[in-house]
Amino acid sequence: MARIAVLLNDRCHPKECQGECQAYCPPVRMGQDCIVWGEDGKPVISEVLCIGCGICVHKCPFSAIKILNTPEAAEEEIVHRYGLNTFRLYRLPIPRPRGVVGLIGPNGIGKSTAIRLLSGTEKPNLGRYQDPPDWEEIVRHYRGTELQGHFQRLSRGEITAELKPQYVDQLSQRTGVALGEYVGESGGDAAAALAALGLTHRSDVPLETLSGGELQLAAIARSLATRADLYFFDEPSNYLDIVQRLNVARVLRELGDRASVVVVEHDLVLLDYIADQAHLLYGEEAAFGVVTSPLPMRTAINTYLGGYLREENVRFRPEPIVFTSHPPKPASQRTPRVTFGRLVKRFPRFALEVGGGTLYKGEIVGIVGPNSVGKTTFVRMLAGMESPDEGSPPSTLRVSYKPQYLRATGAWTLNERVASLRTGEGFDAELFQRELVPTLRLGSLLDVPLPDLSGGELQRAAVGLALARPADLYLLDEPSAYLDSNERMNVARLIRRIVEREASTALIVDHDVYFLDLTSDALMVFRAKDEQKTAGEGEGPFPMREGMNRLLRDVEITFRRDEESHRPRINKVGSVLDREQRSRGEYYYEPAA
């Protein structure tokens, strides 16, 4: 095992501290140069002299230092390293000649780095960031492995790679470029790509006016229209609703029948359906990542959920993720908490109608359906943020609302935000510090200005602040957005634990089937009344099984339960089980109790 030291540069502020890392370091106090000051005024940590005591980690007021041991991976397996005291990646995934390979792992663990190296966007330096090797040495390093041929062809320019970027919102900065024009820049069959993703009617719309979901589909369409030997799709489900995700899954699976495809994705239902096999990545966020050998898709996800990699004797999750069926509770065990009547909201180009319903104590209701059919509008009406044109939401409830779009303004830190809430009513600071900070991994973020947080960090902070407000009704709009698969499942279990313990109720808008399956007891289903989405309607709540059947019947996809982990899995269209379930009208399979 090798000891590594990592400095998180964005968190290190040497002008605002007393140099505690150096002052308290035992080797430094014994006269050794274990921690010295670099040219940029920030500490440089010697991994050779470091004794692994962890004192600098705990003394740093900004949580900017990590001292870690790398499990199992040997130093000769380093593929890439960005510099001294920075992230390093061990091993690489192996693309197949045809088919789809998935990459599964948390954020900051090296998935995007791996696809940049495999695509030729960056050249692997084998850990020698000061003296990077040439292509001949890289090819020689991988002799006798499947990657030797890949890098040999890459060095000769014999592989054409196409990379769908992760951050598609940057496309909106290309002003004056129409969607069809952007996709057509690839030189391929743009019309077929647009049609496959349902974008033909939007081809003349400028990129800067598109929604996040449309920008994502535009980026995918451009990649599909590009002729390449190897395709990389980095988080293709971001911003997409559940219907769009399933359509993208079908399209990428068809692409894999004729080309080599690598997909990075946190929606495990989607990845399970797309990919034939997967590599798991484990390690420490922003410090190091280790890529495992390829595993069959079913085995890969079950191993990931179980948290134990038998082949390498590594446990990367303290306890497994367990899925259970959600049979409706007997009426005698259900106590009504919230009852709302029919609600109608009209806008100039859209109208929403939601039927009345009842929510029960200790119950979580998922809200599902395509984008732009009124899910967020309904939640905002219950939160008092929108006034309905007909009907009235309950007015005597304590409501805690987490909006869909998070915007951090000002220079407040999370600690300062919590302090401001303590002075008012309706915030449980003890619950926040005792349970929410450790579960949501907010400890290192408490003194970071909110605008400096990443999308996932800001999401975790917003969920924590919402759950720390004692409420009869929690309204959480897309709480899994920007979170990796690990974080999604942690948040799902946290929400369920708090709602059941406090006998409150929660409404959750989300598109991740795993997340909904882990949290929800019932579902409200929203749909468009016409193809132009000028009107939407919401129905329910329905028992989980009935609600998913209503949704999936429109999408024409059937699910089954995995025999080992009981997680939902999409059936292959036309398979025996798919045909049997369709004939019975069972699109979302639940095992018998």
C-alpha cells in the first residue's frame, strides 16, 4: 500500500490561516522538510517523509488536505497523475470492438479522466507529470494487454473518437446557431439523429433558447451523427425526464450494435439497459481512483450495490443498498396528514389540472412524468409559491420546500446560512449537525462560500437545509440532480428515515427509477394532454405498482426485479418476460409478497 498526500487547491487559503499544517506536523518539528511552502504560497507535502499521522488533515481550517493509503493498486499501475499532491488514476477501462461498456463510480473518482485518456484528448503520463512519456513508451508499457493495440492505433491516428461532453449547458453560449445546424456540423446524417431523439420539429431553434434537456439531446444527436470508431457519452441522462432517458437508452443500445461505445452514467437503471459490461471505480474523491477489471453488467451493479469487490478484497461501502417491494399499507395503519382538492393553474401557453388526493403520515409520494407537464408547478402551488386559478392548497401545514433550480447568491458560507436560520423559527440545528452533516458529507463544505460549491455539493446542502426544517410536508423537487449514484442512494435512505421517524409526509419530483423505488410508497403520475404539451394533468396518488404501470404503459417499457438485489431492471423489448408482462398489463413487476 502506498501513502499519498492530496492538496485540494480550491479549498486551500494560506493567507487566511496560520499555516497549521506545517506548524503541527511531527516530521517538520523534528527538522524534516515534510511540508514546505511552494512558489504559489501553498503547502507542498512530501509523501516519502509523511508518517500518516493525519494531524495536518485535522488541523487545516479549510479541510484542504487528504492523507490516504491506496488499497491494492500498485504504483506501477498508475495511468495518469496531474502533479504533486494531486489526483492520480490507477488502471484504465477496456473498450470493446463492438458493444457498450459502462463506467460506474462516484464523482471525482476518475471516470471523465479515463475517457479523455482513451479518446486521445489527453495522453497518459504513467504518473510522470514532470517527464511525460512519448507514445512509443506508452505502447511498450501496455504490451501484452488489450490496451496495447488501442494505444498503438490511437498514436497512429487510426482511431476516430467522438466524445459527448459532460457539461452540455455550455452549448447555450453558442449564440446564433440553430439546433439542426449544430448537429449538422458533424458531417453525418443529422436528419436521422434528430428524428431518433424527437428533435426534428426543433431543428430551427437557436441553441441559446433551448432548455437543459434539449441541449443534452442536441449533444447526443451530434455524437450520433458523427462517424467514429469509438463513442464516449459522459452522463447522457442529465436534465432528461424519465421518458427521454428510456428513449436515449434504446438509441445508444442500437449504436452499440455497430460501434464501440463507452458510457459514464449515474442512473443505474439506464446504464443496466444500455451496457453489456462495466468497470467499477473506487477510491477517494479528488485523491485517487482505481479501475476494476470488466464485469458482466448484472454482476457489476449488484457488486456496486453490495459494496464489496470480492476479486480485490476491497469494501467501498460500509453496508449494502437493499431494495424492497412496497405493498400498500392496510387502511387501518394509514393516518391522513394532507388532503388537497382539485387544483387548476393557467398560463398564457399552458394549463395544468391536478385531481384531489390524500397524503398519509410517514408516507413518501413520488411525482413522475415527462418534463414540461406541470410537476414543478403543482409542487410550487402546495408550497405557496404559485396561486392556483381554481381550488386552494392546504394552508395550515408546515411546509419545507427545496426548489428544482438552486442559485447561490452572495458570499455566504453554509455555516453562516445555518447560523442565520437558527435565529429564526423552524430550523433544527441539532438535527442538522448530528445527522445531516455526516450523512450528506457536508463537514468539509461548511466554511466554503455557497457560490463556490459544485452542483452536487450545492444539491446536498439544499437537501440538508430542507430536511432540517421540522415540517408536516416536505416538497423536494429533483433532489437527485447532479448527485452521483452513491449520493443518490444515501439521500434516498436519509429522506425515508426522517419522514418515517417524524411521521411527516414528502412529495418528491424525480426521474431516477432507483431513487424513486428506494424512497416512494406511492406515485402521482403527470402527463401531457396533447403532443404540443399545451396542457398537463396530474393524477393520484396511486400505489407504487399501479403508478409505475400507468407511467410505463405510455413509454412501452417493462421492468422486472433482479433475483439477487431486488432492484428494478428493464426487460429487453420482445423478450419472453417482456411479452408475458405486456399481455398481463404488468409493466412494473413486483414479486409476490
